[in-house]
Amino acid sequence: MIFTRKIDKEPKEEKSNITFYQDQLSHVSLQKLVVLQGHHYLHWTKYREMSKDVNDFIDTSINSSTKK
């Protein structure tokens, strides 16, 4: 699971931070990319949303792995 921020001015020819992380996660079986609005210090300003996303991801991952 990766948290990143949406950057308004993306480079035109290079990968954006979102496409970079999507590529990094493409080889992982359980993965999630969460894009949030905010500044560099998302863990300070978006901690509630991040905590909920982490808990939901863990709950979903545990439930899906125990049903196999």
C-alpha cells in the first residue's frame, strides 16, 4: 500500500508520481495506491483518512486470504 499526493503540474514526457507507483505495485499480488489531495506531509494532515484506508486494506486482505 502506497500513499501519494496528486501533483497538479505533472511532467509532460516523464512519468507522474502516480504512474510511477502504479508500475511499482504492478508486480505485487495485494496492493493498493491511494492518491490524496495535500502537501508533502500527508501523514500529518490526512492521518485519519490514511488510518481508515490502512484498516480497510488489512481487513479486506485478511478476509480474502482466509477464504482461500
